[in-house]
Amino acid sequence: MSSEERPVVSVVVPVYNAARYLERCLDSILAQSFDRFELILVDDGSTDRSGEIADQFAQRDKRVVVFHKPNAGVSHTRNFGLSHSRGEFVTFVDSDDFLCGNYLEELMGLMTPETDFCFGNMEMLSENGSFVYETFAPGNGTQETLSNLFMCGWMFAIGILFRMSFLKDNRLAFPEHINYTEDVWFVARAVFFAGSIAKTEQALYRYNALNSDSITHRSHNETAEDIRLSSMAETVSFLQGHRSFEGCKEACYWRILVWKSWMSLHPEKYPEFNVRFPEANAYIQSNPFLSGKMKVLLWLIAHGFYFPAKILVRLYER
């Protein structure tokens, strides 16, 4: 692609202290079999060599554009990259992840004039090797697709190819007050607005679960869990306001119960458990994601039997 030619795809990579993995990430993008793209690197105030590495790639390849800005979090950084994108389509890649060589080619092949976004499965790279993670499946209608989304363990905005006009027409952007589980917030709204979604069963995106410094690994704490539930509260409110919640309510509450279950190991949080999404507690026994022990524990907490619940927690810990 020449410098004057408009790119078909914009690949947006938020970069923050990712020097350990960044070169491999960028190499995998620049080696794509579909080459009519621009690579937008947004350095979010990195304190390691990430910004320097990004600049080096820009000097080597005219498709690479680098921006440096003060640290503001992943949502602001993705929005910044989105605002500077020139492509007809856009996809987001995290700076510690990698792409298969045919990632863009395969996703572009799924795009019809009616398709708003498309995606595939993921290859998860972990200490125990790699495995294919099945992302949510497009369903028969919006509410079934939302149910499938909430039934997935993880929900990603990465690894999806969006039509730029779809995002602009629906004013879809990442929530800058949320920098953890912002994907849930964003993708749920994308599903709601989408007229047509396509998926391939190929695992085209390689998710790096080996990076212990990633926000996913660093965010399993009380503050992060609170943000996650707050993010879901905003999503539920959005869907209720657009009369699209009833058909996906059960799956949504199942997911909320899984996310609330961390409170069960902290007896001081039991009252809060019954304040946050109390309506979800009716779905404890039907929840397919909870073990039998967890169902008993959550049922006791939901019905105010805090003392027996504390005893069970001690027994489980032993």
C-alpha cells in the first residue's frame, strides 16, 4: 500500500509498558497476508522502551503511525486510536498478543456489504500450552446473541473487525471511566446495534495469557471486581432502557452471579452481596457455571444465613 492510498483496515494497538512482547506483536501484524492496512500505535505514557520500539517500527514501515500521549488508560487510548483511523474497517489488538498471518485476510473475507462486524475464535497461550477458546456465537436475533455473549467466560473487543461507519453511526466508543471489563460494556452495545454479525470458527487471534503484567492479571482485586459489577450495571441499564434485556436476562444474571461469587469468601461482604444485583440471586440454583458447593454457599448468603456460610467457607478453605 502506497503512502497516498487510503488504507482499507486500521489496526489500533494501545501500548503501555509492553516492551517484552511488543516486537513480536508488531511483526505479526506487519506480516499479514492482507497488506492494505495502517498500523496505529498509541503509546499511553509508557515508562519502558515501548515508545522507542514503536518509533523504530514507524521508521522501517510507512504503514506504521505512532502517537505518544500521557497515560489515560486503555479505553481512552483505544478511542484516541479510533479517532485517528482512516480505514473503512478497524480492529483492536493488545500489545502483548499476536495474530495469525491470515487474520485480516480471513476476516475481510467474511465482510459483506451488510456485515457490521466479524470475528473468529482465539488461541490462548498459557503455561500449560495453547488451546482454542470459543468466543460467543451469533444467534437468531439480538437477544439470543446477547445471551450467547454473557454465557462466554470472557468477552473481548480485541480480535474483532468492525465496519468504521457502523461505529460512527451508532456513536460507539469505549467508556473512558472504565479500564477493566470495558470490553463487556463495548461489545454488548455493538451486539445491540448490529444488524449483521459474522464469525469463523478459525482461531485467528493469539491471546497471550503468559503476561503476568497485563491488566487482566493485575486486576483480580476488590477494586477491579467492583468496577466489573459497575460496568455490568451500566450495561443492564442500557439494555433495559432499550427493551432488550428480558430475552437475555437469565444468561446475564448467571454471569453476574459468577462475578459476585468472590464476595462469598469474604464474610464482611455478605451484606453487599445482597445489595448488588439482588435480583440475580433467584438464579443461583439454575446457574450452570457454579459448583454444587458454591451454590449452597451463595444460597445461604442470599437468604441471610451468614453464620453457616462463614463456617462453610472455613471448611472449604481447609
